[in-house]
Amino acid sequence: MPATPPDALLFIAPGCPHCPVVLQALSEMVKQGAIGRLEVVNVAAHPEQAAALGVRAAPWTRLSPFELEGAQTPQELRRWAELAGKPDGITRYLEQLLRDGQLARAEQQLARHPDWLSHLMPLLTQADTPMQVRVGVGALLEGQAGSAELQALVPALGELSRMADHSVRADACHYLGLSGSAEAVPFLRARLEDENGEVREIAGEALEMLGYRPA
């Protein structure tokens, strides 16, 4: 468990069949020190609080930065509590949203936490990242085209443009073009001589997006 256990917020509703299971699991985690504090809110009694957080169904759980909708097993809740204190926790959370086909929720989270964009980078290089997740990562990055957050990732994307896997290099070139940053130009020009034709093509297109003609 993390050095400082996360706090938990749980929304329950009358007649909800899954709420008692989640409530019991979180209560046990408080006793065991896996979470520091548990706040329980009845949606029927406080609909305004639920609306403020975008809660549409119960149970709804927040464990530090993670928002979890629906039924969760005790094992899943413990996993998220442990990830709340780990460097790759946000990456794993965004990956899970994309695995579950919840692109819209991932977009909402990035809108609220723009600094989370950098946590997508590991998903571009992991060989076992599912295609659905890769497509979702692409959609999230494309949604940040020209943003300060994406521009801040130019150095990291530049490093990815040198990776051994040509598909990673191609993706990196595409996102460098979307950054709108002149700092991306040297990385892209270097890829005009890439051994892979697709990478060369995408690098050229990215340079044109930035207003530069491929040399």
C-alpha cells in the first residue's frame, strides 16, 4: 500500500444491489489501513453533490485521483488504492478506461487534469499495449493538438521518434506534427532519412503541418 493511504469517497443509492459490497470492502480497507478515510454519500439525500461530481449511477467510488463507476470487487478496490501511490498509477488508470471503451471519460479526465497527458507516453512504447488502447491514446493526443500540454511533450516525443520500432517512430512523428511547435522540426527532419518509408512519409506530412517544406 502507498506510504500515505488515499482517502475514499463513495456514492450509494437506495436499492442498489452492488453498493453494500463496495461499502463493506472499503470499510474493511479503512480498518486495515489501506485507505485513510471513507466518506459515504447517499445520492438520494444529496443529489446536488452527486451532480457536481458527474455521478450518474451508484456505486461510484473515488480513490484519490481515480474515479470508478459501478461494481468493484475488493481486489479491484485494493489494486486502485495501491496504484494511487505509485508513479505509474495514472497511466494504468487511463489505460483501463481505454480498455473498457470509455474514451469520453478519459477525455473528461484530461480536461480536468491536463498534466495527465504525459502519463500516456508509456502506452506508446509498451509492446503489449492492445490496439484499442493505442487507438484511444491517439484520439486523446489528437484532441490536444496545438495545446501547451502537447507542446511540452515534444522532447519526449522526439525521443520516441528514435525508437527501434518503426510504428512507434511513425506515431511520434504524427504527434510531433500535431504539437504545432517549431521545436518539433529538428526531430522530424531527422526522420526524413528514416529507413522506413512510412516513417519518412509521416515525417514529411508532419513538417508540412508545421508550415515547413521537407528538405
